[in-house]
Amino acid sequence: MMNARNLARHELIGLPVKVVRSADRSAEGLSGTVSDESRNMLEIRRDGSGRRVRLAKQSCTFRFAIPGDGTADLEGNAIRFRPEDRIKRCK
């Protein structure tokens, strides 16, 4: 079951997300749904416009909405792995 403690070990695609901190100040506050993920990037489909934005994981802190369990913040550096490797490496 997905919760705040084990979120990094689960699939992020499809989860609502908000950028709470970023080296690029224009990205802070950006929200939407994770539509794709690579080793270094998250692609977020913006709410409303449907526009897709790619953000580097390393420079951001993301707040994910967890179904039935509130929210959880993840540092981009903590999830900077390929999705299939992140499941094995993250604690």
C-alpha cells in the first residue's frame, strides 16, 4: 500500500504533483499530473491547459498527493534513478 514513507518505491506516473521548491523560481508552484518519468526528469501535464512541462528532478522538491493518505514531499535527488531502479534502491 502506498503511503508517505514508501512513496519513492511506487509508480509516480498518474499521481498529482506540485513543485514546492526549485532552483528555477518560475517552476515553483507548478502543479499537474505526472505523465512520464526518466532517470533525471519528470514530465508534468499541467492542470487545465494540458501542456506538458519537463523538469529536472535534481533541482526540485515535489509534493505528491497520495490517494487516501494525504501528501508527501520528495527531494528530486532522492528519486533520481530510472523508474525501474528507483523501486529497488529507494528506502
